[in-house]
Amino acid sequence: MKKTVALLALLLVQASYAEDQMELGKSVYMQLCVACHQPTGAGLPPVFPPLTQTEYVVGSPERFAAMILKGVMGPITVKDMPYNNMMPPQEALLTDSKIAAAITYVRASFGNTAPAVAPEVVAAARAKFADRKTSWTEADLKAWPDAGASAAK
Ligand code: HEC
């Protein structure tokens, strides 16, 4: 009985944590990402790419975190459409929690069904790439060791 209660409490805590992450993520998205990727996540081709079931959104959580931290520089092909623009780095502006929440929100919105991303994943990417000064190129992103991890089913 005690165990059941403890388990239920744990599940409730986890559920409300996930809800908080979605709420925070939506607010970060609506303040920042929306200007380029639009409220529906459809982007503005051929200038800003969509976030709808792209390999970068539903693939490796570490890679997604690293992209928000350091930014991305084109050329890059997303869903068969070439882009050649810049996504600005956010490492000096956003906390690990805010980045994790924004990524979690995107991975669970716009038709995406990929799992949530914890702030620890962002913190680890921040530490791992602390010395990197430049944004990622398509070649960097394609060569990511766990590029396809946790892809949408
Ligand atoms: C100032 C415009 C701008 C902002 C703000 C911005 N992005 Fe981007 N983003 C881009 C551009 C442009 C690219 C494509 C890279 C290129 O052309 O160099 C891109 C690429 C991406 C990609 C990889 C390609 C794809 O479509 O799957 C993801 C994922 C992404 N952005 C997510 C985000 C998220 C999440 C935020 C908010 C935290 C954000 N972006 C904020 C402009 C922006």
C-alpha cells in the first residue's frame, strides 16, 4: 500500500514536471523561435526551415541541444529543400532548463511525437562543446554519432 502511494506520488510529480516543461517550452518558443520558425512550426521556406518531423527535431537530443547552444550555418537541406541562412547561437542567452523545455515542446508539437529532453542533456552538451566558437555546419550535424537516436516512431 505504502509502495503504491509512493509510486503514485512519483508519477504525479513526473507528470506535473512534464507539464511545466511544456508550458515553459511554449513560452520560450513563442518569444524566440517563433520569429523564424512560425507559430505552426512550418517555418518560412526557403528562408527558415520547418520543425515538422525533420530529422533534426526528432533525432538525437544532444544534437538538437547543441544546435540551439551554438547555432547553425547554412547551407543545409531540410526535407529536400536547401536553406542558406544562419540560426543564431543561444548559449549566452538561455539556461539549460529553458533550452530543454523549448526542445521538449518542439519534439511534442507540430505533429512530432519524440520524447522529452531533460536539462541535464543540455548541460552535458554545454560542457562538452564549451570550447567550440563556431556554429554547426550540415556536415557536422550529419556526422553526429547518435544522429538517429530517439527518432519518432
Ligand atoms: C533568427 C531566426 C531563427 C531563430 C530565432 C531560431 N532559428 Fe532555428 N533555424 C533558423 C535557420 C535559418 C535554420 C537553418 C540553418 C541555416 O540556414 O543556416 C534553422 C534551423 C533549425 C533546425 C534544424 C533544421 C530543421 O528545420 O529541422 C532546428 C531543429 C531549429 N532551427 C530549431 C529552433 C528552435 C527550437 C529555436 C528556438 C529555441 C530556433 N530554431 C530559433 C533560424 C532561426
